Amino acid sequence: MSSKIEKTIARQQEKVKEGQFYEAHQQLRVIASRYTKSSQHDSAIEILSSGAQLLLKAGQGGSGGDLAMYMLDVYNKAEVKPDAASKARILSVLRAFPKNEPTKKKFVNEMIAWSARLGEYPAGDPELHHVAGVLYADEDEPYDAERHLILGTKDSPEYLARMEYDWYTEDESQTAPVYVSRAVLPYLLTGNLRAANKAFLLFTSRLSSSTPGPVVQEVSSSSSDLRVYPTLPLLNFLGLLLLAVQRGEASLFRMLKTHYAAHLKELGGAWDEALAQIGEMYFGIKIPSQSNPLFDMMGNMLMGGMKSGKKDKAKPRGANSPAPPALD
């Protein structure tokens, strides 16, 4: 940081200490704008990063959030890549946001979008996802936490399993499979079997050691060890599903769905779509197309009337969805 920028930050720091938040915000914005217009992007980013943290830590979420968003705008205009330095600066700003500040979610979304556009991960940088997920978990925002931890780092399953277990303890004892499935199934759908196994193991370990805990039976074979929960059949289903995926055995997957059909039905179809996707991803079991015979007939008639005579190639299912991140 140049001495000129240091002096600028020092002056605005004094204004913030004196409670002149509006003046500090406006001056920081004007100075950053000048640097941006003259293509001095690094200087603009330093001003905006430092200024945003000053205001956010002073409880000025709106003003600080505005400077934080402006910083991301400069990141995008300057096409700053998500490297160690640029991510560290962004995460410093993110951690400075007050709890439940509305601008925070917008900042997180734009942060992820920037990293997806200019980085190597189509779904956004795993480190940024992880930190955002942990912060949301700490702030009792489980849905947002899940969304980011699923796309996080190798450390994310531990935080996600802990959050799901703490959430489960506020519910009925028989709901344990539902809560652990919120980690296991999404991890499988993003192609991260290691994370799915880790989350399941951590969750069930805490469950088994709880007081009072469910009845647990240990089943061992030459190739694997399993815990069986006689009173929680869907927990057994998830454990065996992970084993089937690991072995790639379609017959075991089909047998599981048949054996636990009555229990799965009690969920009202909540897992059906995820299991269908898992069947296609890991076992090559194609998902039946949901077609309307009338629309199919009309489509064939229209296609046959095209002069070129060419048929459109069928777009693979999920072609527009982001690719899973290469986590491990």
C-alpha cells in the first residue's frame, strides 16, 4: 500500500471514529472512482477494501456493503483472478460484515459469481464457498450454509455434519436420516463421494455416542464394517447406498430401493428425484423421460417438415447445470 493511500485511509478512519460515517463513505467512493477511471485498479481496490472494513466494523452495514460491492465491481472490470491475495482480501471484507446484514448475501452471491467467471471452478471457488458456509452456519442460516458447504473444500463436510446434527437435536429422534441426508445426497449429486462418506460417518458417530442414543449393531465383513440402526431403517439405507456407490453395483442399488420402498414412500417422494439422479450418475440407470404423447407427435410432424431434414441432437440431462467442483 502506497503512502498516499495509507494517508487517505488514515483520514477516513478518523472520520469513522468521530461518527462521520456518511462523509467517510462518500469520500472513499469518490477517491476510488478516480482511481478506477484512470485504470489504477489496484489502488481503487485497496481504498475500497480498507474503507469497507472500516465501515462494516463500525456497524455501518449499508455503507460498508456498498463499498464492498464496488470493490467486486472493480475486480470484474480489471478481470482480477481468484488467487490467494485477491481471495484473502475478499474474505477479510466478508468476515467484517455484521450479523444479519442484508447486503451480505448479495456480496456473497457476487463474490461467488466473480470467482466462477474468472476462476477455474464453474460453480465458484471452493474456499470462498467454505468460508461463506461456515459463517452462515454460525449465524443459524442453515439453508444458505448448506448451499455453500456442499460446494466447499475438504474441510466442509465436518462443518456441514456438525450443523445438521445440531439442527437434528431440535427435532424428533426418528428424523435423524432426514437431516444427514441433507449432506449425503447433495454431496453424491456433486460427485463428491469422499465428502458424502465423511459427513455420514461424522453425523452417525455423534448420534451413536449421544445419550440416550439409538440401538446400534456392528456388522463386520472382510471388506467393510457397518453400523446398523434397527429403529432407523432409512439411516441404514443411506449407509448401504454409500457402499453401493463405492462398489458401483447397480444390482445392489436396485435391491436397496426395493427393500426400503415402504420407508422411502413415507418421505412423500422427498428423495425420489435425488435417487433417480444418483442411479443415472453412478449406476447407468437412465431416468425415464417425462413426455407428452401429443407434444411428441406434433414435434415429429414439425421436424419432418424442415427443409434440411436434420434432427436436433438431444441435449443431455443437466447440460445447463454447473459442473461439480474438483474438490479432492
